[in-house]
Amino acid sequence: MAGPSRWKLLTALWTIYLVWGSTYFAIKISVRTLPAFFSAGTRFLLAGALLALILAVTGRSMRVSPRELLSSALLGISLLGLGVGVVTLAETRIDSSTAAMIAGTVPLQVIALRTLARERVALATRLSVFVGLVGLALVVLPGGEGSRSAVGLALAVGASISWSLGSFFGHRLPLPRDGFVATTWEMLGAGAFLLVLGLAGGELGTVDPTGFSLESIAAWLYLAVIGSLIGFTAYAWLLRNAPISKVVTHQYVNPLVAIILGAALLDEQLTVATGLGAALIVGSVFVAVRKETTTSPSSAAAVPAGPPGAREDARFERDAPQRNAAR
């Protein structure tokens, strides 16, 4: 049987390049007038509800065991709640391109976790992690706008660590076998968690729909429908129809798209230090992805697909595409 046509592969691949790369830009627009946790929480609740509706229409059951439900909720909180939700808060204080660069280090962080866990990791991969983390230091250390920027940078780094930990430990959890079902529960769990965070922080008490701009609402809808559902559908299709070595290229293309959009549409400026840091991060992820996806299946290394948005090895990425719905 003939494989999918080239145009279908390119369309799906460029969909995840552009859609997931643009989510950082969309988050920046959404938080101009929408509270951060409220924005992220309702976004995931909407996306989860739409995905549940699709599953119901196609006759797929949402029923899972209590352990699978708990695992899905915990993973959703780690990846989407603390990962994407905190990035959303960080973007109230830092540029979208900076958030994308920090999130782009997730593949390197997961490889570092594998090294600490005494898994076999190639020397070239470990060196790429070191170089990438130097790049991260160049992005984070300059500070930019004083304490306000420093808080945002700290939030973004913390969010990337949460995403990395969820990516590293996620495949050890008893998740539902159906990736779409797992994704739905992850989104719903993360959405509820973020609304609770917003309520605890007094955020929801200040919500004034009359103050929401049309731009922010449009960005919020884009994130929920295009970023989560369309992007995830294209990604899941690619996992079934394209070589994993091509699919994981989004991990170093997405930050580049975010940087271009930030500079072109938000007038975000890159300093020499952050520009060099971005180059080191993207280059390191490129080397790590190329090295890891060319190893044999028995030694394939963890290459997370995660940022916002994440996602460790080629086998796990095929088995658990739901980790990429965070976009």
C-alpha cells in the first residue's frame, strides 16, 4: 500500500511548525486583558470538552479506571497546569520569544534527567545538553527589565522544569491506552487546577468580561481550538504516517517561529546575549534530536516533544502523543 502523499506530510508538518510556534505569540496577546490562570484554565477546559465531544460522536468511550484518571490528572497538572499555565503567567512579564527560547530547552532538560538517572546517553548528546544550558543561561541571566523581568524569567524556567519532569516520568504512569482519551482527561484536570489557582490568588474575583479585548478573546479561541485540537490532530497523524526523525524537527523549529513572530508582530527586541543564547539552544536541540533519532530502537534516547509548549524517546513519543496537546 502506498504511503501518504508528500503534500499531506508537508501540510501536517508545517501545521505543527506554525501552529505550535505561534502559541507563544497568541498567549502574549491573550494575557493583555485576560487573567493568566483564567485564560489558560478555560482554554484547556474548552479544548478538553471539544475533544470529549468528538470522542463521543465517534463512539469512543471516556471511561477509565480510577488509577488512570488520577494519573492523567497528575500528568495534566505537570505538563499543562504548571507547564503551560505558568508560562502564560510568565508572559505577562517577559517577551513571548524569551518564553519560547526557555521552553525550547525542555528536550535538553529531559536528556539531563536521563543522564542523572544513569541511563545510557551518547557523549555528543550530553555535550549538546551542556551547550544548550549555556544558551539558557545567556537568555536568563541578562535580566532585561529588572525585577519584573527576573520574576517572569524564573516563572518560565520553573514551567519548563515542570514540563520536563512530566515528560520524563509520564510514561511510568498507568495512563489510558487511548491517547485521545488520556489527553482529554489531562486537559480537563489541568483546566480545573488552573481555575483553582486563579481563585486562590484572587484572580477570578477580578474577572471583568467587559474589559476583555476582541484581540485577547480571538487569541484565546485560537489557542483552544487551533493550538490544541488542530495542532494535536496534525501531530497525531504525523506520528502514524511519518518517520519520527521528521516529526521531532518541530522541537527546534517552534522556537524559531516564535522568535520571528515576536520580532515582526510584537516588536520584541533580541539583545546580542539572548540572540546568541537562542542560537545555542536551537543548535543544541537540533544536534540532540538528530543524534537521538538516528540511534537504534533499542537505544533511542529521550527526546521530549514538549512547550509549551512538550513530549521521551521515539518509542514513547509514538505511544503517547497526548503530551503535545499542550500547545
